[in-house]
Amino acid sequence: MSEDFIKLGWKAPSNIALVKYWGKKENQIPANASLSITLDYATTSTFLSFKVKKVKDNRISLTYFFHQVREEKFENKIAALLNRLIPEMPFLVDYELVFHSENNFPHSTGIASSASSMAALALCLVHMEILIKQTHQTKETFFQRASYIARLGSGSASRSIYGGLVTWGAVNGEVGTSDLFASPFNLDETSRLNSVRDIILIVSSQEKSMSSSIGHSQMEQHPYRNGRINQANANISELLSSVRTSDYANIAKIAEIEALSLHALLMTSGADGFLLKPNTLQIIDEIKRFRNEHQLDLFFTIDAGPNVHLIYYEDQREQVLSFVERTLSIYCEDGKWIDDKIGEGPVCLTPQNLDLE
């Protein structure tokens, strides 16, 4: 390798879970299987520059910039991850690593910024691994490896490696699903989910009072833990069945139960677990009223934060946009909302350095 820095980059999407992953076992193994929709617009772009160290010291050497500003908090988090990855990627200690990362949406607000950021980082690391080892990989093995590495940084990041509908965690009766990496779920070409859209209603862009990592740790001793695991595993099987039979009303029902179950767990985990805001509840009420009034099969979901995702279909777009602009935007911080849709997955920003079979 040259002593000059080599630069590579990836853009990875956020995702919104319909069946939530909440609670984990040792080594980032999920307590229950989950299912998400990969988004298109909400993304993290990460560039990794690396060069051989002049003096080897068997230590991780990295600098991390977020929106062009060196961020000690993120740098420490990435350093901890890379140190855990040394057994998987021993070459990391031989290089100086410089990361530059940017989001196009607010982080730490419950829009899965850790999923997109850790997915982008994992893709960069696996890309680097190929260049250093000078190996050839298929697309399937490359993305599976990246999903495995992303999982170690953030469980939901394993799903952001793929586009479309994605599972993570072994699902009973679903071949190819795994606790170690995510798996894309192939939609029938006639499914309306191929045109599903997501309006993210920004109730608050402030950092939430309980981080997802703390929330997951609270589940270890939570009195509802076993019931939640059983509920989630039953819900994912039922939801996948509803996807196959095009039962969109049942998809909506399960997704909303999952969102509310997540926040019931958060609220009963401690004082900092109340992440919903008054405007969150107002938006939910308005969505229900609008759905009933117009007999639609759209629905809401929420990740671990106050912001609401309005999930709907392309054939409902005209009605929904009018509803958001007229009614829901008044409950959003500064009237802000993100117009997103189902996405195709990550994009290599430096494709000249990658040759997959």
C-alpha cells in the first residue's frame, strides 16, 4: 500500500422498523427478530481515509469528524467499536484512520441515525478490508460481511445494509434469517409495499433523554421482557404472512401495536424513558381520525424518540400531502417534516476502488 492516504466512502440509509428490536443478548445478538423498511432520503455519508502507520504500536489510531467538526463523543464511541473489531479485523491497528461523516437529518432524535452511521462505517471498513487483503468478493458476501460488522456497532445498522424490506434475527420458518446479520426480504413485484412512502414528522430535533443503548440495557431486568420477546416474534411472523397475502390493514395494525409496545417498555424502564411529547400524541390522534374518515390503510410508527413516521402508499400521496401540510405540520418543530420513501440501500461514493463479482 502507498504511504499516501487512500480514501473511500459510502452513503447508507436510515431505516424504520415495523417490528421493533428492543433488548439484546451478549455480543449484540437480538432478543427478538425485527423487520424494517429501508429509507431513501435519510442517509449518512461517511468517508474513510487511511494510510500505513510509520511506527507500529498495535493500537487503534483514529480521528473522527462529524459535519467537519472533530467530535470527541463520537470518536470515543468509534474507537471502542474498532477495538472490539480487532479480532475480526487485525489490520486496523496498522493504519491511521480518519473518518468524515455527515447526516442529512437530525441525529439522536429517534430517526435511527445510529443505523445509517454505523452501516456507512461498516461498509467503509469492509471495503478497506478488501483493498488491503486484495481479495475478490461477491456482492452477497460483501454485504453480508458488512451487515455482520454493522451489527456490532448498532443492531439496527445491520438492516441498513440492504434496501427494501429487511429482517434481522432468526425468524421461525424463514430460511436465510439470522441473528448475526440482516437479510433482505424479497417483495412480490405486485406488492404495494414497493411504493410505500414515509413522512417523518419532526416533533423535536433535540437529543432524547434516554439513548437507545441505555434503553436496551434496561430491558435486561425489565419485568415485561419475556412477554415482549414472545409478542415481537409472533408479530413478525404474522406481519410477514400479511405481506405475502397483501393484508395491508393487518400490517398497519401490527406496526402500530409494535410502536406503542416499544414506548410502553420505555416508559416503564425509568423516568428518562418518557420520550413522547404532547405533539406526538396529537399527531397520532390526527392520523387515526384522518384514516377513519377516509377509510385508508396508512398507519403511524415511532422509533425510540418523539418523532412520528406516517407510513402510506404512493396511490394515497395526494391526499396525504394535503393532510400533512394542512393539519400535521402545525405540530412539527418549526413546521419541519421529511418526505421519504422505501429505498434501494447503500451507495458506494468511491466506486472506482471497489470491484465486486
